Amino acid sequence: MLNLSAEASAALDERLRTVGIAWITTVTPGGQPQSSPVWFLWDDGEFLVYAQPHSWKVRNIRVNPQVSLHLDSDGEGGQVATFEGSARICGGHPPGHEVAAYLEKYRARIAGTGMAPEQIGAEYAVALRITPTRVRIY
């Protein structure tokens, strides 16, 4: 994966498939960084994230597509992964509840919200694809 050894890439790929929350940082038009927790799916070398249509994430990405995305540590302060890349808004992308791998990954969390998958799909209706250009692991 990008600039990592085969061993580090395999370990990171496993985390990307199993970790439930990442932090995305976008930048406001005035230059202020804003970070938000997101659910994500690692899909064909990109992150798939769903957002509310009027969220700051979407507004910021419309103006500046450069983002960073971070995975938390391994619980002991190691293996923090930071990605830098470019985000795009994907009109016409299927909603999250229609993407089998996304639904499978988040089925329990969706149930915990008290909302049906279709309600989550309607609420978080904007699909974002984030293409990493750099990754760092601490």
C-alpha cells in the first residue's frame, strides 16, 4: 500500500477491514481544520464514507478536496495510521444500506442507533470517496 513494506501493508489492510471508526479532517474555506469521526469502508484502495448532505465535511470538500484520515492506535499508542489524500463527492453512488460490505461491517452499529438501515442510508446520503496519496504509521 503506497509507500509501505509488504508486511506493514498487510497489517494495515487488516486494520482497514476491521476498525470501525476513523477521523476525517477537512478544511473550512477560511483555513480552519475540522475533524469528525466517520464510519468507512476500505474499498479497492479507497475509503468510502457516507455523510449528511449539509454537513461541514461535504461543504468543506466542495471547496477543498484535500483531506486527511486517521485510524486510532492499537490501544497502546502504536500503529496510528494517518492518510493524506483527495476526496470526491460521488453522485449516483448506491446508499450505504445497499453496499453489502458496508452494511455487513456496520450492521450492529446501525442496530444500536435504533434506526433501520434504510433510514441511515437516507440520513447519510452523500457518498465520499477518498483516494490516499500518502500514508504514515507511527
